[in-house]
Amino acid sequence: MTTDETAHSWSFTPSEAIALQKRLAAGVVAAGRPPRLGLVAGIDLAFDKKSSLGFCAALVFSYPSLEPVEEAVVSGEMDFPYIPGLLSFREGPLIIRAYNMLVKKPDCIIFDGQGIAHPRRLGIASHLGLILGVPSIGCAKSKLYGAYEEPGVERGERTYLRGLGGDVLGIVLRTRRCVKPVFVSPGHLVGVDEAAEIVLSCAGKYRVPVPTRLADIRVGTYKKEVMGRCRL
């Protein structure tokens, strides 16, 4: 459930959302690692392009074996518009609903999105990790913010993603040989290097970590199920 210190409504104008991001970012802890790591979750969303309907899948796996443990899927109207850098205000309500449905709460959540590698240091992984009070990691397929040098081509090679002042925001991580890297950044209660190691251990033979890969697949099938019912 959400923490009292960070809980808030989701009804904001874009300018109000930006102001809230700046305030909440001060509470993010981008250091350490989960005190225990027996369960890891992947969360992903899908959308209906013809309406404001959104879909969310939260899948929990054992760690490090990555065996499926539990899943929660939800759908609902999304009131906030699509604005890059403010995705958590659009997706957050569905994520919280799905998370609260889980009986077995994860020790760490991997999001298909950014953590502190964000202009205001509060991407979706940081925002939701802070609200839920759960260690969280952002693992994105593309860069939103920062500068980096391309890592080597072998699996596990990495370079730092840095902000304008040279501060480290995340890691550009090669999870498969000669395949495009992913952009890993701490969400909350996880350090930069620790986040990269967790993502790499969850990647297996895929570019993206298994929890978010399977969440992406599951939310896609769930969307088809719901939209099929809607057409009846």
C-alpha cells in the first residue's frame, strides 16, 4: 500500500505534476539494495489507441530462479494525457491498483521505464517506488535523459549514464552480445550498480529482464481479452 508521506491524488495539471515531481524527488533514495530478494515483480502497461482505456499487468517471480508466483491484471480509464516525462501521472493509478491486488508482495519491482534518469529525477520507477515504499528499478529500452558512451558489445559490458553536471544517473547495460543496450536507473531504495546487477541477473537470454518481458506479453493478451469482451 502507499505510504502516508508520499500518497497523493492523481488529479493534476501538467504544471502541477512537474512541481510535484520536483518536490517528491528529494525523497528518493538511489542507494543500497533490497534487504531481501526472494520475489521480484515486473510491471508493464498497454493502451487502446481509440479510447482512454489502459491496461496493467503486475507479475511476481521467485528470485533468482524467475519462476512465476502470482499475477494481477487491471484495466481502467486513464485521465491524464500522454506527456513525455509525466508518464507516472497517466499510468500510476492502474499500477497501484494492480500492486494492491497482489497477495505476495515483491521485494523489488522492475518497471519498463525510467528511474532517476529523468529531467527531474523522478521517472515512473522512482515515483511509484517512493509511493509504494518498495525497492524499484527502471529498465528502459531507450534513453529519456542524459549522455553516455556506447558500452562494449559483450553481455554485461556497461557505461554510466550521466546528467548535465556529470552526475551518474544510471547504467547503459549490454544484456546480450551485439544487441542494443538497455538503460537501467535506480527507482527507489536501490543503487546504480546494484540495479544493473539485478537487471542483468533477470535478463537470461533476452535483451530485457524476464519480469518486464513477460509482463509486456501478459498485458498484451489481457488487452485483447478485454477489448474482445467490449466488442460483444
